[in-house]
Amino acid sequence: MAFPETAKTIAAILAAAGITAASIAFGTATANATTPAPTLVDTELGALQGANSEGVRAWLGVPYAAPPVDELRWASPEPADPWEGVREATEFGNACAQGAANMPGIPSEHEDCLYLNVYSPDTNRDDLPVMVWFHGGGNTYGAAEQYDPSRLVTDGKTVVVTVNYRQGVYGSFAHPALDEGGETTSGNYGLEDQQAAMRWVRENAEAFGGNGDNVTIFGESGGGFDVCAHLTSPTSAGLFDKAIMQSAPCGSTWAPSREQGQARDIGVAEQLDCADPTEAEACLRALEPADLNTATANVQEFQPVDGGPVMPIATRDAIATGAVNDVPVLTGINRDENQLMTGGIEVLSGHVMTADEYYPALVAEFPEHADAIAARYPLSDYENPAKALAAVQTDAHWAASLSDTVDVLAEHVPTYAYELSASGTPYFNDFEAPSWEMDAFHMVDVAFLFDTTIFAERSAEVEPLADRMVKAWSTFARTGDPDGRGRWTEADGDCVRQLTPDGAWTIDFADEHHLEFWDSLEA
């Protein structure tokens, strides 16, 4: 498989032909103002010169914290240094260090990476809602530069901030040698970076046309689970006003416990010949990024760790007890989440799943209930065995968890729930496709909110779904209600708003995903 080229690399190539980086990094819609708004702005740290393209102003590669290098590797983020004069902000900052993977990331050895990008409509208003995006990738791969939010900016009339944050071993390393002052402090550096970015947004939003008192954080998959962490984090209280979690049911078990995280990271240190506890910290801090990337190459997802001041307890336990920051929430999943996984297995193995392999796969994953599941999900109901298995896994792991999450969250905060449903969705640009067409698989929702280097262009048939999502997300950011007119009622775990290219309506989520059946298996 080929890995995507970074936007910065593409920009460098096009620059030789006289095309600026800023002109390809953003801007897809027609200008909505006759008099261009300024691209030279003053922030708390100094002046920034951005660029304007097709109705979108953008400031790229803006430092929001000091480079986490040398003694700041595995330390809480420190304030960025102010600068004199005008700082050019027309190129993306470094992607945070990450290894190569069978995932749409940007391989990097850069630890100097705590930069964000600000996108704003071409308007002189200073009261627009602000949306802060934490990209997905299992907290292990990906970068802000892969997500162009121009539609949210121009059609949604929002200011959007996309954030680079430490990932993988750099962002979630929980080795006990890194704990400070006898306290449990390691394991959540990436989440702390995101908090620093939110503080920056509160302080500087007005300079870009945004309302620093109306900030929505949103993220997908790993980034969505990070939003769950902030929703339940006492140290994130007051940093945001609304939250959107895409394909990230907070009630699921996603972050390892402190014990699991320490065991994982002690094992990583042993691989790096840093096993001696008396010398582990110095040994680990002396390592090169290439060595760290290599040692963790087989860790598919390097998630933050429960315990410590940022995430004292698991998010599922926090929401169960009502320990939730009091903000409106929009949360949901894609109709066919696990088609990404069953399709990915086919691509990576080169083997097309057969009908004879369906039941053994159920036995392997659900040994006590395989017969009942096979009867409820017969192969005759599905296009192929891979889609049948994906339906089972989606309902068991994603739909049931979303329903449980919504039931509990709705007891404490205004909660809206959605399901994205579509066929003919865009596929990845740089990865081989399985032998069958995937539907609303995991991660494809970002292709409807962003113009992204990750996915192929949307077809005309599914474009209305992009319009629908942009409108709902931006309306929620503005008002705390994704509809604004009361048609999208606050959710419970059984009734969810389904978003499709043909329209939006409330569905019986429990019936569609056989949730009573799954509950009966747990009884």
C-alpha cells in the first residue's frame, strides 16, 4: 500500500510551478463578502500574516505551545514564546512524530509539532462560533493538515481550528519513571496539548472573527474519544462550551487502565534497552524519534491512560456517576462501522472471506452465543460474509455502546444522537479497496465534513449528506441544537436521528441494530 503524501510535500512541488501553499491548503467555496477581511491579525503572542483564498481566510502552522523537545519530551506543554514583528502563517507546521502504518497517517520524526491552523470566513464579524477539531487515528497517527474545513467555514459560518497534538509513545507514554513528584502524571500528554490549544482558542478567537465564549470541540474515532476525555476531565472544565463525538461512544472501554498502560510502556522500555528503573528516564529521554517509532510500530493504537489529573477515571465510569462537564453533546456512529475492519482484513491478507468462514468467525469472537447470532444475522440477509460479520460487530460493539452512552449522558446534559447511513461513499485515495463496495464504514464521516487528502471526492449522489452534516454540525456549534428548530429532539438510547443523502429522520435505533437481542445475551 502507498502512504498519502503530506500537504506540505505537495505544496512544495506546486510551489515550483508558482502555486502557493496557502492556495491549495484551503478554500473551496465562493467568497461571501465584497470587502476582504484582514489576514494580518494580532494574537496574544504576536502578529500573524495569513492568506485568503475563495472566501476562506487561513492562518497555518500557528504555535500554541512550546516545542515538546529535549527536557519537554514527556512533560506537560509549556507556553509558546512570543515573537517580534509579523510571523508568516501560510504553511502547515510539522506533523507530530509517528511511524508508518497501514493507516492514513503522515510518517514523521518531528517532535516540534504543537501547531494549529485557523480558518475563518471572509467577514469582519467577531462573534462566530468556534469549532476545534481533534483528528482521528487512534491517538497514534494522522495530522491536522489532512482536514480542510472550508465547507464548515463558508457554508456553516464558523471559525474552525484544527490541532496537531502529541500521539503514540510521545503523547500517551505512562512509564512510571516519568511520573513527577511522586504523583501519577504520565500518560496524557496529548490530552494536555489539546487543553493548551483550547486555552489558546479562548484567548485568541476574537482576532479571527470567533467568539471565544462559544467553543465546540469535536473529533472522530481517537479524536472523538479524546473529546470524551475532556467531557469528563476536571482539568478541561471551562475550556469549551459544546462537544461532538463521532464514532466514539464514551461508554465503551477505550483507554487502558493505569496498570495496563504501565505494563505496556515498561515493555516498550525493555525493547529499547531502557529496562533498569534507576536509569529508565534518562535512557528514554536520550532516544531518537526513529528508535521510538520503530519500537512501537506494532502498537496499532497507543491510547491515553486512565488515572492522573487529566483523566482520573475511565470515561464510562465518569458518565455513569454524572461526573460530566455541563455542556450540550452531539454523538453518533456510522451505520456500518466495522466494514472498515472486515474490508481491511481482506485487503491486508489478500483473502476474500467465504461463507464457510462466517460461523467459525462468530465462534472465535462470541464462543457462547455463535448459534444465536448466526440465526439472528443469517448470511442470506447480506451481500457477502464480510458484510454480515461487520453488521454483527457493529451492532455488538458500536451500536450497543452508543445506546448505553446516550442513555446515561442524557440524564446529565442535553444530548443529541445521530447515525450516518449511506452507500456509494468515497473510499481512501491511497489504499487498495476490498472486492466489495463499503457503505458507511468507520471514518468515512470525515469525508462529508471536510475536503480531505485522505478520501476520494464525493459523488453527486451523496453530496446532499455533506450539506446535511455541515448544516447540523455548524448549527449545533452556534446554538447547542443541531436542528435549531426543534425537529431533532434530545435523544434516548433507542431513538436516533439518521442522516442520509435522501434526508434525515428519527429511527428506532434499538430495532435497527437488534439491541434487545444483544441485551438478552448479557442477561
